[in-house]
Amino acid sequence: MTAAVAAALCAGAVFAAELPPPAAAAPVPDGAAVAAHHVSPQYPKKALKQKVDGCVALSFLLDAEGRASDFQVVESLPQGVFDAATLKVMDQWRFQPPRRAGRYAQLVQFRLGSRAPVNVCAPLPSFAALNPDAPPLAREIRILQRVMPDFRAMGEAADGGCVTVRFQVRHDGFVGDVQVLDARPKSLAEPAVAAMKQWVFSSFPPPDLYATQTFNYTPEQVRMPDNVLRASYATLSEDGALGSAGCGAPVKKP
């Protein structure tokens, strides 16, 4: 080919042979589908003759098996130039099964040789933006290091007590912000926060996770009624009130 022409599949980190591979694989956006098989669209003759590059961002329904349907153009630059060519081949694409069924997106970039594209679409929308009515995805993460609060020096809590905290689990596995939601008596809050900041979890893809944990204290032991962390929406109501996992909830004996 005298002028290398390619349609690059940006969301799935797949690039045509005429283009050099990326220096490092970029993370797949939260709302992007991952192509298992793709068919490159034909470069429109008029756009090729005028040396116009462009992009088309599509959204579509993706079922649990990776089958796509209901393709819709989210954005195209220049508007309408590459839409028909892209839509013509999309029913031949196959995608990897998603984490959960819903609407996903794919970005197709039309490039002329190794020239940097002039028309570049905006980043793909997130899964939440594409599926505004979908419930949050519950995630369970593995605890690698657990440090229990030292309540023994707290004379005010000689008869026991309880602390519930809401905390940030960063995607690197370390704990960020810790907020005390309830402490009975209040003097137990400080050792609970100090202990929580020392916890370490297995790493996971962004975004960060917020979770709640309740520590129940008796003179004999410190115990946790929930040994599996749950996302904050599962333990807090929309107005931030404590749910069943908070202080004052029935504690199952270990």
C-alpha cells in the first residue's frame, strides 16, 4: 500500500498491522467491550480521497455470552462520515463475555498511515453512564492483613462496646480514608481507626471501593459479625443511616 490506511480498534487495545503497537497496553475503560473477533470496516472512498480521518463511538447491548445487539452511534467525527461503514460490519464482531450483561461501548478510529489523527472522539462513557438503572456491582475482596483494635487500655469500655467504620479500600489494596459512623463509647473510635488503617487487601481494578466494618468488643474478645466486607450501598441506606451491619445489630456467635 502506498498510503497505509487502517481502522484502529481503540477500546479493545487492538491495532491494525500497519500501525506500530502501543508502548504499553492501556487499561480497558470500565464501559468498554473487549473484542474477541473483529472485522475492520472499509475506509470510505470519499474520506480517503480527501485524506480525512475520523472516529465512531458505538454503544450496544452485550449479553452474558458476549453477543452484541442494538448498535447505536454515540459520537462520530466528522459527523456521519464513517457511521455507515462501521455499522455495516459490527454484526460480524464477537466480544468476550462481560463481567455483567448490559450496554457497553466500542471506539473505532479511522487513521491515515502513521499520521496522528485529527478527529478523535471523547473517552468512552463508563458502565454506570451507559446503564443508569443498573444496580451497583457487589465485589468481594480478599483480606491479606487484618489488625484488630486494642481496646484493653480503654477503661471506659470495661464492660464492652462497639465501633462501626466506613473506609476506603484503594485499588492497590491499602486503606485510605476511615470515617467513624458509630462508637459506643466514643473513646473506642481512635483505636478502631488506627487498626483499620493497617489492613491490607488484595489489589483489584479501579475504581476504589468503600466498605463498612463493625467491631464488637467484650472484655474477653474483639469479634466481627461480618467476616466478608460488603460494599457501602449494602450496609448503608441512601441517607447514610446504618443498616443491619452496624452497632446495635444482633451479633451472631462465632
